[in-house]
Amino acid sequence: MHTTRIMVGTLAALGALGSASAQQKSAADGIAEYRKMLEDGNPAELFEAKGEDLWKTPRGPKKVSLQSCDLGLGPGVVKGAWVQMPRWFADTGRVQDLESRLLTCMEKIQGFSATEIAATPFGKGEQVTLEALSAWISAESRGMKIAVPQAHAEERRFYALGQRAFFFRGGPMDFSCASCHGEDGKRIRLQDLPNLTKNPGDGVGFAAWPAYRVSSGEMWSMQRRLNDCFRQQRFPYPGYASDVTIALGVFMGVNARGAESIAPALKR
């Protein structure tokens, strides 16, 4: 009798675990199906078209287009540039991600003030220009493999800096980037959280940004995504295109090497 009760209890527990596992799987599958349904009509395409137009249109105090901007593969070369950034640029003596490099080009080529743009809130003024440019430029590398370089000493230094920033804990919640993205199998609400300390797979994590956020109806660049992570950690916002944000991009990008980019992706 006692053995029968144990067996029944064990079967009930296993059934409950199986049911919980099925519910968890269905939640993740539901989000994937939702994204799939919206994929063909991803509003990011509108930003891509706008970004291409902004790249080719003479603008700014100098009334010049960005078609001579060097994103790392030579002046005007866009295809394949996104998956190889952040990277070292000899003309600025800095490791730069896409947004900080665009600021350099907009200032040097078109005559805009990079300082003023960096201080502009997201979704306003020339920040909207940067988001559209990021959408188009990343789309020109869609389907290509992430290949963030580490040949230059500064690129390697930025990887180490990004690694330290990723694991640094602080703020009122004692959080770090690794609190959410440092292990396999973590989730928040219905959202699976990719492990960004390694290659999380094609189109996941670094390989999915920039992205269109359905919940806010906005295009988010990688800089904006990182700012929101700092907000959720209850940290002060980092400076736009600051070294720490670029270093985090290097760390995630190098860890994602070989993953296929789907940017600009669609996010909840």
C-alpha cells in the first residue's frame, strides 16, 4: 500500500513537471509564431527605405551626402560593414560601433555637431536619422555571418573592457548584464533571455539588433537597446556612443562570431 502511494505520488509529480514544461515550451513557441506572422510585414522595412534615402541625400550645413562615409570596408561600401563592427578606425584613433561611426561621418562630411546629436533624446531630431541609417546599413548585411575583428590591440582591449562591464554588478538592485544574459535557460515573463557570453545562435542577441519594437512602435538601434538595459538595472544612462557601450558591443559581437545576422529584426 505504501509503495503504491509513492508510485502514484511520483507519477503525479512527473505529470506536473511535464505539464509545466509543455506550458513553458508553448509560451516560447507562441512568441516565435507571433514574430513569424509579422515577419513579412516588418515595419523595419520602412526605416530601411528611409535610411537608404538619408544616406544618399545631400544634408547638413555642408549639403553633402554620406556616400563617401567609410564604415570600415572603404568609402561608400555598406554591404557587409555591419557584421564587422565595432572595429578600429585609424582616422579617429578609436574603436567605433555603427552609431559612433555615423556620428563621425555626419560631423566631418556633412557638418553636423556630433556632440549635439549625441545629447539629443532617442526618437527625436537627428537621432531618428541615426535609427533609420542603422536599419538600412544593418539590412545590407542581412544573412551574413558576424565577424567582429580582433586584430588590432585596441579591439582586444575593448573586448576586455566590455567583458568587465558585462559582469560588473552595482546599482540599487545589484544587477549586471550577466544577471539576465550570463547563463543558459533564463527567462523574464514570457521572454527567453539569450546567453551572450557565447554564440547564442543565428539571429539571436547581437545578431538581431537593431530591431523594430512592436510594443513601442519604434526602431531601436543597439545604442538604444543598451541604454534600456542600463535603465532596467537601475543604472544611470551611459553617454550615447560612449566607450562602455561600444565595448559591450565588441564583447557581444565577438562572442556572436559566426552567427547569421537577421537585423533589423522584429521584437516584442
